[in-house]
Amino acid sequence: MKTNPLPNLNGRCERFIETIKLECLNKFIVFGKKRLDYLTNEFTSYYNTKRSHMEREHLPPNREEPDEVTTISIDQIEVRRYVGGLIKSFERKAA
């Protein structure tokens, strides 16, 4: 009898599939594999580098906790768009 060497990953994979369906794929009409590959690559990149996660106290997975930030004015804020403009992020402009 073979046992699954990574039994705890099934739930994580299912959760990611549910997340990508709810947050990305259900908002587009996809015509073809090329567009589907583009959307999944964009969302995966966003998910792994920018999206905040509750398990990490709302920090992205590849980043450290930010330093304290003073109040900034609206002209110091830059809007970045991900996944074809579906997701918007507000970040401080570089000096």
C-alpha cells in the first residue's frame, strides 16, 4: 500500500484553487488556454508576493513586517494594478 508522502498539502492546494476561482477566474470570461495561463500566472505572482494573508497577520508571504509609517499626503500614494486591473494596491511612491 502506497501512502501519500505529503498528506497535509491536499487541503492547502484545495484552498488555493478555491481562492483563485473566487478572487480571479470567476471575474473573467476566458477564451483559450493562453489567456487562462496568463491569468493564473499573474494571480499566482500577486498571491505569492503582494497579497496579504490572515495567517501572517495580514502581511504578504515574502515580506517582513513594515516599519512604522507616518501619515502621508495623497500625492505620495501610487496605485498599482495586478491581474489585468482586477486588483489594486496602494503603495507609497519612491522618493
